[in-house]
Amino acid sequence: MKRVLILGAKSDIAKAIAHRFAKTGCNIDLAARNSTLLEPLVKDLSIRYNCQAKTLEFDALDFKSHGAFYESLTEKPDIVICVFGYLGNQDNAQKDFQEAEKIINTNYTGAVSILNIIANDFEQRQQGTIAGISSVAGDRGRQSNYFYGSAKAAFTAYLSGLRNRLTKAGVHVITVKPGYVATKMTEGMELPQPLTASPEQVSEAIFQAIEKQKNAIYTLWMWQYIMLIIRSVPEFIFKKLNL
Ligand SMILES: NC(=O)c1ccc[n+]([C@@H]2O[C@H](COP(=O)([O-])OP(=O)(O)OC[C@H]3O[C@@H](n4cnc5c(N)ncnc54)[C@H](OP(=O)(O)O)[C@@H]3O)[C@@H](O)[C@H]2O)c1
């Protein structure tokens, strides 16, 4: 029976991931801040799927705690899905470095801090799967969210390098790039419905990508083509667009 560790388990996408993997008989470790709030989910997973799930206290920004956090896991995971993230506020980040730092540290430094530890363990054990949720926002910087976008771009590059390093150890690394997803993060935003995924669609895509040993995926699939177009716009035109 596989053990799945979900980092940032209070996210809407993470909850859908927990259901998707519990359905197939996996044990689920739900790591989050204020993780006791996830007890109802633990009960739900147990009743619905007879799943053994538990909550773990985890703060992506508390880098120094990450070693002890992973050490404390008596049973190490087979699959790790790094879901936590922080969109933040672009305008505030332009004026106040503290906001910029929080965006960078949550989406990039925190992920690197915990995944370094997990990657070393998986490399030694010569097994495991690491999936990281990045974003299409990392494919090209735009004026409306380049703090978040640049942190996700760095995360995408990190995952690419990690995949390159760990492939010879038999460790599988997947980069997940969602477009719009209807979650707490995008609450109140007017999102174009045909381009917006549900958390369930994202979790299904991640499940399938792990099964099929994919390297990188976009959710929804059309974002791959949208981003291809966006990346190919020449910079002298792109810099004048109101994006
Ligand atoms: N929604 C979208 O349109 C979209 C698009 C592309 C990529 N993504 C990415 O998808 C992932 C999941 O986001 P979501 O859409 O499901 O949004 P969400 O429901 O707002 O989830 C974000 C989660 O990250 C957690 N988090 C933030 N800082 C943390 C920290 N220091 N330590 C531990 N957990 C922390 C939050 O925990 P708390 O509940 O404790 O605040 C929250 O549960 C994120 O990486 C996001 O960047 C989302």
C-alpha cells in the first residue's frame, strides 16, 4: 500500500488530491499549518474509503523545522506532493519587500527547503515520486503578478533540475502547471469558465501523471498551447501589452 505525503494539505487542490489517492487505497499524511483543522477530512477519508490518514504540523516558512519534520515520519512516503503556495498581492509586494519575500519564500524557498531533504532520502532509497505544483504564471513574467510568477518560474526550474538529477536513482519528479483553478486562492476573481479547472480535475490529472510517469503537465491541457503562444510573443511587443 502506497503512502502519500501532501504538503500544504489545507489547500482546496490538496483536499481533492487526498480523496483521489485515498480512493485507490493509499495511506495519506496531511501536512499543514494548524493541521488539526484537517481532522474532519481524516474522518471523511476513513469513512468513505477506509483510508488510514493522519495530520502533521508543517509550516513551509519554518525552514529550520523541516529536517525534524521529515525525521519524525516513522513511515516514509512513497509519493510526495508539494501543494502549498501563496499568490500574495502584487501591488503590496512592489511597495513592501516583506510581501515580496513571503511570496518568494512560500512558493520557492520553502519548497526547496523541504524537497531537498525528501530528494536526498528518495535518492538513497532509489525510489519515490515527487510532484510539485508550480504554475503557468512561471512560464513568462507579467506586470500583474511577476513576484508570484518569478517564484513559480524558479520552482519549475528547480523541479526540472531535480528530475534530471534523480532519474538515474529511479526517482520520478513531476512538474504540475495549472492554469486557472477555482479555489480559495482565486475566490472573487472573474475567471474564464472554459479555461478554469476544478480542484478535482487537477487532482485527477496529477493522479494520471504519476501513474503514467509523465515529466510535466498543464491543467487544463489547453494551457500548454496558450502558454506556447504567450512564450512566443516577441519581447518588443510583449512589454507593451497590458497583462
Ligand atoms: N488556484 C489557481 O488558480 C492556481 C493556479 C496555478 C497554480 N496554483 C497553485 O496550486 C497550489 C494550491 O493552491 P490552491 O489553488 O489549492 O489554493 P489554496 O486553497 O489557497 O491553497 C494554498 C495552500 O497553501 C498553504 N500555505 C500557504 N503558506 C503556507 C505555509 N507557510 N506553510 C504551509 N502551508 C502553506 C495554505 O495554507 P493555510 O490554509 O494554512 O493558509 C493553503 O492551504 C499552490 O501552489 C498554487 O500556487 C493555483
